[in-house]
Amino acid sequence: MAEQTLPAGECYDYPLLIKKLLGTALLYAADQEIVYRDRFRCSYRDLNRRIHRLAGGLSSLGVKEGDTVAVFDYDSNRFLECFFAIPMMGAVMQMVNWRLSAAQIEYTINHAEARVIIINGDFLPLLAQIRERLTWVEKIVVIVENEVPQECGLTIDAEYESLLAAAADTYNFPDLDENTKATTFYTTGTTGDPKGVHFSHRQLVLHTLSLAIALGSYETIGRFRSNDVYMPLTPMFHVHAWGLPYVATLLGTKQVYPGRYEPEMLLRLIVTEGVTASHCVPTILQMLVTSPAARQVDLSRWKVIIGGAKLSTGLAAAAQELGIVVYTGYGMSETCPVISLSTPKTTMLGRLNDDQLLNLVVKTGLPIPLVEFEVVDLDGTPLPHDGVSVGEVVFRAPWLTKDYFKSPAKTRELWRDGWLHSGDVGHIDADGYLQVTDRIKDVIKTGGEWISSLDLENCISRHPAVLEAAAIGVPDDKWGERPLLIVTLKPDQQSAVDSDGLREFMAEAARQGLIPRYAVPERILLVEQLPKTSVGKLNKRAMRKEFS
Amino acid sequence: MAEQTLPAGECYDYPLLIKKLLGTALLYAADQEIVYRDRFRCSYRDLNRRIHRLAGGLSSLGVKEGDTVAVFDYDSNRFLECFFAIPMMGAVMQMVNWRLSAAQIEYTINHAEARVIIINGDFLPLLAQIRERLTWVEKIVVIVENEVPQECGLTIDAEYESLLAAAADTYNFPDLDENTKATTFYTTGTTGDPKGVHFSHRQLVLHTLSLAIALGSYETIGRFRSNDVYMPLTPMFHVHAWGLPYVATLLGTKQVYPGRYEPEMLLRLIVTEGVTASHCVPTILQMLVTSPAARQVDLSRWKVIIGGAKLSTGLAAAAQELGIVVYTGYGMSETCPVISLSTPKTTMLGRLNDDQLLNLVVKTGLPIPLVEFEVVDLDGTPLPHDGVSVGEVVFRAPWLTKDYFKSPAKTRELWRDGWLHSGDVGHIDADGYLQVTDRIKDVIKTGGEWISSLDLENCISRHPAVLEAAAIGVPDDKWGERPLLIVTLKPDQQSAVDSDGLREFMAEAARQGLIPRYAVPERILLVEQLPKTSVGKLNKRAMRKEFS
């Protein structure tokens, strides 16, 4: 029974370990189902057995405490098994983003010092390109689902299901220190090498507990509780699928894993398995709500948390029309990830009209329990919660990465004054809701104050003649930078307003408290067309070059 | 902003502190109400200000980190303020059970080394009896609510409300080590001195998180969520009112504190304040459901967790008839206290008929998240979860007292083999539900096996002729002890059955698997009357003396 026998009088110093979450799940929902597409289903009781067998199998391949095991797979029951078995052994699960370039993947596996790779056969050609330069990797376990290419030229040490079949039903998972590293993955910016973040057992357990409370104990829209049916639509390699598989397991919900994302299969699973709770980026939701098939099925029991990019009111309204409950979740790779959710407070329920609710669910959100955030100026001083003062968003929570692995210089930029600096800028309103408005590199810095380019763009867009707008900072001798608005007018409104008229419109907005006074631009440029990137986004880099 | 400024690159090592729970409450429910009888109400925002002022006031009296402050009060907003302010300062809140004898109270205050006492004026005569023997106490703060006796002869250093009024609105609560002791109180057994248990910030935070999930995230009966209205009916000095005030605060629910328990006031508060969630011992529930006033009011929104003594199916049924949802909560002073709740699993919902549900809610229950329990034999080996194998109940959880304060010998009995030994015996069924059946001193120990006296009594009670029954262990040369059943028959059934017939009835129960074979007594005594104590309980001590 006891992993360790303690002398009489000595208490068990209970560590917060991932295996303790699984223990609760087995008590609450041993017969509940885990489903993988239309190919596999098992009970939590079986899941537990497979987790023990996976650990036994990995152990037989030489995996021991402290080793890193890299996992390449679609969203599946196998990935869920890895979420538990690998850290429960005391090893570290590396989630590999197989959408990165081969060179980036090579870098991350070497940097993480992974010794074993578990990989879906579909990705073997990718692995074959880099195998000989993976200096730490000793063993490869392949998941055979579709046909495996014969000619990949790789030495395969085991097949996943055979490995499990050959192992014992029980593995003696040790009582680890709760600060033992459990998971790692890499985050890529626009410049520089990918950065390795990592999370301990304690961090993952506390993230799970807080997120479960945030989603279940507060009465508001879009609740996720034990009677829900969960299906992730954010890849499991992406920040532990936002940590929801751990929450779903603790709650003992039915879990559905969709494999490779194919709209028809996703909609079919939602219907046939009764999926009620998911999370995804706006693009996936957009794809689903505009799919002709979506009109054929009942989505009125579906609740979706949107993150990764801004949820627009247009998309939120389109989803609501199909009966889907949507709201924003916010976080970063560095934050495990959940920081905030944009649901109404219990005390707001019944007091919001449809428009107010729509405007609330597209905000960045209210911190989940135990999370603290502030927006701070350049000196690190917190700004007032007035909905207009813009500063860098900083966090504290029990589950923030302690550092970038083997990157002390980058860690010094991340952690300053005891707060994790997000690189996002935004403002907090009097109700405590955060609105992220920019990445810090796009913000306009003037006389020690920050102006959000998004706020200026949103503000000018309310003028009936304006078609599109971009705000950039241009160098200024006195203030460092001053905002410049570059605007196109609607075809039929070309003579409705001039630059002075638009400036007066902005000044009036400042008088009404919608934007700070110092944010009113001296110059507003009317142009025929705004410079855009190849994917249609505003090209602010080009604008800064052209108009500075 | 930052209590401490850390160098760049150093992460904030987030401690699990009680002040972090309060921070979340303020974000989620600043305007929600805290109510004390018909005498006081304030918002969470005000509660926070009062907590800061209380800390400032106590600091002005010399309270510093590590000091113990003893609190004597009825259930009130003041007690709630103490729940936060005292531990948040780094001091220890001692909850004093003012129902103990003066000598016991004197012992506990001296043993805890309390330096300051906060006391309701009603208890000053009690304090006056022992004041001169309280060797550590330096200051006394009185709560003036009713008239304070002039002649108590005590030196009073401050009045509670004046102390708050004189203090500043903000107190700089330190970032403590999460293992700092936060609360303490004393548990009294039938023999020996009271024993001091204590809980750290980490333990109270984890207890709060797990209990919030247990009560909110699992879909089943009797949920406690942010839209509930909470009123304790277990005194706040009794194991932190089961920790529910911390849960209620985290969730930002409306909280109602009833002061001294008076049935009419309790019912009036339930109605006028819309109370939906409470907890109490069976006696209080009995008093309320049998009160004539209960028939006049609508209790159909009320959910009550019952603990402290066994909830009978009769009382549960009577409460259900009034529309009240009742179920069992289990724990001990040593366990913070919650260990288990007796609600159906989500997967059982809709599959239980009324009788099955009634039989389930009177069980001891299923562990809340992170709790592990087993029943073990005398060697500490866990017994099968078959619903019949009886052993001592042992626990693991992140919130069990680490020791009895300054009592190493008693601690060695409590913590053995890394498990907290409860002194309760019982069995666990295949679904994982625990049923406590005895205190260990009442159990019958035979040939290395344990037989629950309650199980034998329940079993024989199913015989239609039996009125009352008591099971005791009597010495046996071969087996150590053997069970003896002492039985009275119903007046009109005196000749319906004899001792042999009853024995055959028990043997049949063993054949059906309702009790173990070795539990069938060789001897069943028919008597006219069972020995009882002055309060009407079975007097097993007298029976063991008489029949051994």
C-alpha cells in the first residue's frame, strides 16, 4: 500500500503529483469512456491499466527518472496516456509541435535532450530527415495506425501497442518531489531559437484544480463539469491542450479525441459522441460554423472556449446563432497556459443584455482563482483599473514556467521584479477584466505613456466614413513617439470627411473618456490603400518604414 | 505592488497562502454581501477593508508573526474576519470551543501559548474564572454586542470595533512560507488532556480548492456554487466550520452568520436571506425539521451537509419530505476536516431509486479529490473493497494535521506507516464508498479479524421480532474475542422466535454475504431490557462488564 513506510509519528508529506489526479478519476468514474475517433474506446479503468503498461514498457526501454520522452502524435488516447504515464514515472514528457520545420524540431529535441521518441507512423518521414543529427535519442517507439512507409531507413525499437501488451498491468509509480519537472515544450517567436518552457507536477496539479473551479464552481455561462463530454480542438502538443485533458480526467468526464482535424469527422464526433465542451483557435471555429454540414447538426449543447487569437464579435455572434456558447480563454505557452476566462461574474448574470454579453465574451477575461495580473508602466508600477490606461501585462500564478530551459538571458527578460512579463499590452477595467490590445512591439510609446494601436483603430472605425485604419508610432523629438493614424474611407464616403474632421472625431472620443487625451494623433493620413502582408494582415513594419 | 522585489530572471515562487483566496473573492464578488443576523451587513469589499483594519489593530496591540490569537465568538462576520486577518499576518488563529469546561479552556489556551484573546462580551464571566492562570495572555479584545458585565474584574485592552476604527485601511500582509501555521484548536477525547491540532496556509488552501471542486464541479445532488447563499450551522470554532467559510469566500457567495443558534432566528434567516447551503450535526437538523415553524416556511431550496454523528435514514427521509437535500460529510478534527461526501457519482444519477439514494446519502462517503483512504487490518494491510471487510480507517490528504502540538507520544499513535489512523473502523464497498461502523474501542476483534458491532446490530434488527440489539465482544480463549448479541423482542413478538432462531437468521445473512461468516455469534442472549446510559445510549461498558 504505502510506497514508503514511515516510522510512527512521522506524517505523510503529501506531494501534489499527477498520479493523485488519476487516483481521484478512478474513484469517481471508473466506467466512463475515453474515445479515439471511430477506432478505439476504453473505460478509465482500462486507461489506468494502459498507463501502467506504458510506464512498464518505457521502463523496459531504459527510461528512468529525469529522462525526457518526446511525443509526436495527433490528439488521441495514446497522447492522453503519455500525459500521465511519462511524468508519473518521474520522466519528462516533451510535446512536439509537428507543424514546425524539420530544423526547428531537430533543435527542440536536441535542446530538450530527449532520449526516447514516441511517434505516429505518419511522421516517420519527417523524423527520417533529422534522425542522424538527434544526438541524445536512443530509442524510437512507433504508433502504427496507417501504413508505415517501409523506406524510412529508421531503426524502430518498439511498436506502441506491442510495448503495452508485453508490459505488466501494474507499475509502481514513485512518490516524487512535487517540484519534479513533468512536461516541456518549445515556444517559437518571430526571431531567435525556440524557447523551452517546462512545468512541474505541483504546477500542473494546481493549474488543474484552479481551472476546474473556474469552469465548474462559478455559476455563469459555458460551464464544464463532470456530466460534460470533452473533445479538444487545440492540439495536445499545444500547451497540454490548455490543460483541459487533466481537468477532464479529474472530473471523470467522457473524453473524445479526434485525431487529425477533419471538419466532417469533428462534426460527426460532436453528434455521435454527444460532445458538449471544446476549445480551439478562432480559425477552427470559423471553419466549423461556416461548414455547410454545421447547418445540418444540432450544436446547441456545445460550449467552446476560444484562445490563441482574438475572438471577434462577428465570429462570436455567428456561433451564438447556431446555439453554441463561446467565450475567450487567455494564456501563453509560459503560463501552462490558462490565466483568464471571459465569462460574466455570477453577480452580472441577468443584468447583461445580448450586446453587453457579446462584448464581454470577446474580452481577454477575469483571472482564474489564484492568478494575479496587472498592467504596468515601464517602471513596473501598476496602472489604474480604469479600462483605458495601457501597460504591459504581468502575471503571478502557481503555474508559470520558472525559466526558459538553459536560456538565462531570455529568462531575465521574462521574469522581472517578481512578475512574469507577458510581452502583451492592454488595460484592465473597473470590474477586473483584462483586454489585451497589442503585442508590446506594436504599441506606441509617447512621453512615458503607452497607446494601444488597437484602441486607436477601434475608435476611428466607429466613424461612419472609415473603411480601414492602422495606427503606428512615428519618431518624435519631444515625446519619443507620437501616434499616426493611416485611414482609408468607404468608396461612397470619399468626400464625407477630411483629416481635420477625423482628428476632431478622435478629440471628442478623448473628451468622452474612450481614449486618453495624449492618444489623440496630431496627424491622420488619408490613403487609397493600406499596405498588407501576403496573408492579408496589416503590414505595420512597412508602414513604419514608409511614414516615419 | 510586489511585496518583495526580485532580481531579473528570478521567478516568483508562488506560495499557497490564505490571502490569495481572498484576492480571488474580491475580483469575483466585491459587491456580494456578508450578513450577521439582523444586525450587520457589508460587502466583500468592506470585509476586505475590515480584515486589513483588524490586522492593523492587532499589530498595534503587539501581535507579530508566530503569535497565537485565541478567538471566542458566536458565528459572525467578526469570526470570518479573524479567519483571514490573523493567519494573513503570519499569526495563528486559535478557535476556542466555549462549550468546554473552564478548566479545559484554560488548559488549551495555555498549551497553545496564546498571547491575545478576542472574546465576545457574553463569555467574559467564563474568562474571569481562569484569567489569572492564563500564563501567556497579554491582551484582551472584547466584542461588545450585548451588555458587558461590569463586575468581571478583567483588564480589557481594546474593544473590537474601536480597534478596527482606529486602524488604517490597508495592512501590508507578508508573503509567508506556505507551511506557516495558520490555525489551531483542540480536540477532546473521553480520556486525557485535549490535543492540539493545527493547519498551515498550504493545507487550508488545498482543502478549500478540493472541497470547492467536490461541491461544484461534479454534477450530482446538493451542489454548492457561487450563486448559493451560505449559512453555517456548525460552530466556526469547530474545525473552521468544516472549512466552508473559506470555500464560500473563494466562490464569492453571499454569506449569512447566525450568531447564537436559536431555531426561530435560524429559520427566519433562511427565509429572509434566501439561505440555500448549510451544514450541521443531526441534532440541529432534527431540531429544525421538528420545529412547528419549519412547516410554515419553504425549505425546498435548502441543501444541508450532515456530519459529526451518523445521519439516520429516518432523519434524512424527514428532511427530504420538507424538500431539503441532505447528505453526509465526514472528517475529524485532525483532518481539517473534510475527507468524504456521500453524494452519488455523476454516472449513478438517474440510476438510483429513492430508497437507493436514501441509503447512499447516509453512508460515510466517497473521498473528495486528492484524498486517499483505506481500511486496514492490524498489520496495516489494506482490506478488499467488498463492503464487508472491516478494518481501521486510515487517510492521506494534503491537509491532515502533521502532529498533535507538543504531544509526540500521541502523534506516534496518530501517524503510523505514513497513514493517519482515524480510530474509526468501517468498510469500503466496490464503488469506493466508505461506511464507518464503530469507534475502534467498540469493535469486536476475533482471530485477527474485526467485526463491526453496528453491522451485527443492523443485521439482527431486520428480523421482524427484534426490538433492540447490542453487539459486544466477549473474551474467548481461542479467538481472543467472540461476538455476543444481546437482544430485546417487541412486546407482541415475545414468543415468535428464540435464541436458536435468531442465530439461524444471522447464519442465513452470512450465507447471503451480508456479514462475514466469522461474524455469526455463537451466543445470542434474549433479555428484558438493555443497559443504557443517562442520555439513553447503549451502555456497552456496562454490558461488557455484566456479560463477559
